[in-house]
Amino acid sequence: MSGFTAVAKVGDIPDGQGVAYPLNGRMVAVFNEGGQYHAIDDFCPHMGASLAGGAVQNGIVTCPWHAWRFSVCDGTWCDNPTMGIDSFEVRLEGDEIQVRVTQQSTDSVDGNDV
């Protein structure tokens, strides 16, 4: 088994936006930036806002509540690059956008350390 799950069809996520999907007990934000798809944890570690609802520009999503910024490519927290949230592998199979969700990383920001 590949571990990938189809979450949407190509074209379902507008360019420059994200959509949150429940996958394996987690919420995952999938972003479309110029036809490239990226997936990270949906919840901002600061106060739990949905990152899928944040503004995306130049590969960075800004949390809609308190403006924390994360790379949509790898989950790096832009204001402290030594920390971040989980990112997930994305692939296209035909017209499906598929995401592989792994177990939660132990080195992610968890809100209690910040």
C-alpha cells in the first residue's frame, strides 16, 4: 500500500488558496500555488487557527488569526526557522490530488514550547 489518499481533483483548490481535509485523524491543509500542490498541518500551533484559511504568497501561508507564517512546502515557521509544523508528501495521479499522511512528528511546534 502506498499510503496516499485522494483528497481532491485538480482544479478543486483555487490557485493561491488552501483547503483543509481530514486524513488519518488529522486535519491537513492542501495548498495550490501556481499548479503546485503542497500539504502541511492545518492547525496553527499558536492558537489553533486553520491555516487553510490563511493568505498564501510566495510559498508562505499567513495564519488568519495572529499572522504566524509557515512555508507551505515544508512547514517551516518563517519567524523561527529552527521550528515548524509537519508537512506531507503530495502527488498527482491522473486528475487526483493525493496526500501521504505520516505519524505526527515529535519535533514540531506544539504551542506549549512557544
